[in-house]
Amino acid sequence: MGILRKEANAFVIYENQALGKLVAIPTSDQLKLKTYWKAKDKTQIDAFVEGFPFVQTDEQESLKIDFSKGESYSIPDLKKFN
């Protein structure tokens, strides 16, 4: 039997409160989000991050990430989804 390892998640789920939908943000962009929230002068920092929206599937009656629609989202509208 092989060794089981914990794999890191490729995406972090956020809720876009302005649009009312869930968004998957790559973990590589987490530093951009943290930098924005820690900055005192937020006007000098790019306030947008790339992500992928969740869509409803009728076949499985669940949500899935739509990788064909990469969009830009405003960081102040994003809230981490638990």
C-alpha cells in the first residue's frame, strides 16, 4: 500500500458579495489578497484578482467550477467562504 499524503488545495473559495456567487481563486493569488488587506493605502494596489465562477449542474444537482470563464473580481467584494 502506498503512502498517503496530504495534498494542498489548488483553489480557495470566496463569495463575491456584490454579485452573490461563489468564486474559486487560485492559491497562488492568496498573497495578492493578503497584501491588499494589509495595505494602509489601498489606492496604490491593484484591487482585482483573477478567478473562476461556480455554476449549477443539473445532471449532478451540485456546483462545479467553470474553468472556461476566467474573470476578474474586485478584492473588496470578496469574502472567504467557509
